[in-house]
Amino acid sequence: MKHFGFKLTASTGARTSAAVLGALKMAQMAEMPEEEFEKLIKEMEGGRVFQLLKTSGAINLSEFPSARYAARKYAGYGLKLSGGDLPELADGNGDLVPLIQGIGQEKFEACFLKDAVMSDVERAEECDITVQDSARLRDFVNRAFIQAEFEGKTEAPAAKVFSAVAGVEIEEGSPVLAFFHREIWKGQYKVDAEKLAQLLPGLEPAEKNRVEKLLRKIEFADKRKTTLYRALEILMNVQTEYLTSGDPARRRPLSQKTLAKNLEVDPSVINRLVSNKSIQMPWGMEAPMTVLLPSSKEVNLERLYSIAAEKPELSDEKLRVELRSRHGVDLSRRSVAQYRKDLHLAASGSREAAGDLN
């Protein structure tokens, strides 16, 4: 019997299997809650092979360009100061408060929250403080993170648990992100190919294999971080009007498919990435990330509801005209009637609508 089509060779099958396994690994990592992913990062960076790569200069961290951290939360947990374990900031009167204020938020974050490799002397010089004060601040930050990690979450989880990524705050009229998980967002991994090439020949075969496995794991972890980071940047930019106003009707339609295309990743990765993640809105409410990825219908429903609430006397036809005038959306009267029905809005203008048909 003659067979048509391409021949699946062993090498082709191996490449296909590797691609499938890679996609599954990426999907699994994308869906991880921030707390679980942070644990993975800590375990990975604490291992002997990672330390070997770091010491040799084959791998290092490059800061995200505008990453900052939420002062009100550390690593996704509420920081309890009332318990007395951290009396320096419990009542706002400790001498560390004016010290931190004198350094300024930007330098404090850069030297004490982001960079774990600076010495106390280097931090002191950069922040224009004494070495003793530098050591005290470092000790305080370390104890704050340790306390936050061992206290546990302050609230019971909801029926569906969402993992908080960051808080959104408004500064000078624009939304900015403050991350809750320092270990995740302290930087991107960068591999120095030249130094890696110098390191590998001197390793035993088994050690080389462990290095290669770790580098693949690092690649997936970095892709997960950078994809989520870039996704948040796009969402902040697209939904600026909503985030600054708090008005759901000012959201802009954005599908997961479109977001995936902009990020040049498979839509399934985005779906898994945002399915269980949440962000804290400027007005204090925690909401799923999918709130920033509404469909056209969701947005138009909000817009229609807003108009109908403001002018309940309008007929379907006049609601349609108002929607087009305010938002540039041209819907049929039939669609407006269906939307109104979906929203359970009374047909206040039904008699007028009937008159419009004549």
C-alpha cells in the first residue's frame, strides 16, 4: 500500500515531543498562583547549580524598568505591625520612619527592596546615611519579609481563590503598578553566553546536564514573568480611563486573543496566566485581571446601563442614538432592546418606541 504525506522520523518526533512538553511546562507555570511561583523562584535560586551560574557570571538579574513594590503589603500578605514584633514602625514614631523618609521612596526601594547584593557600606554611600543605619534598615526589611511569610494570610480564601499580583495607584493622573511579591519582580534573568561557554567545558557530564535543565527552567520562569509584566503594562495603558475614573463604562474592549497577539504568545498561555490572578484597584477593591479584558458586549452593557440610569425616560431608539453620540458605537435598535432586557431595565420608553416605528 502506498502511503502519502510526510515521514515522521525519530528526530522529528523528538522535536515534537520537546515542543509539546515545553508548551505544557509553560502553561503549568503560567497558571501558578504568585505565592507558588515565588516559592519555585526561591528554591531555584537557592540551589547549588544556580549559585554556580551566578558566581561564574553566567547568569545575573536585570531589573524590570519600572518595577516598584506596594508599601502596604509584603509578598502578598498583610503586614501586622500591631503585634509588637516590629515596633520600629508600629506607631509611626520610631526613628526609622524619618530615616526612610529622608532617603526617599525611590532610593529606599532600589537599595533595600530590589537589590539584595549591595553591601551595607554601598547602601550607606548611595543613600547618604551611616553604615550603622544602613545595617539597621537592612535588618528591618529582612525581618519584615520573614514575619510576613510566617504569619500567613490575613483573610480566609474565597470560593475561587485569586492570587494578587499588584496594586494599582494613581500618580499625577496615571495608573502605576506596585507589586506584592518582591522575589518574583526583583528582575529578569540574563544569561551571559560567553561566560556560560567558558564554564561548561570544565564540568562533568552529569553537572552539565543539571545546568542545562536549570537553564530551561529559568527560561520558562523568565518568560512567565516577562509575559505577565508586559500584559499588565498593556492593560494599564488600554484601561487608563477606567482605572483613573472608576467608571466601568469607560473600559475599552480587549480580548485575550488580541492581548496574546500583542505579546506574541499563544492565547492559551494568556488564558491560564489571567485565570486566577487579581489586582487591587485604585479604589481599594481587589478584582480579577479579567475585569481589564472585557468583551465588546460587556462594555456596551455597562455603557447602556449608565445612560439608562441617567435618562430612564429614553426609548430604545434614543438610547441607541445616545450610545452612538457618546461612545461612537453603532448598534441596531434590536440589539439595544436585547441589551436592555439582559440588564433587566424597564422599557420606560416603550410607547415612544412604538411611536418611532410609525
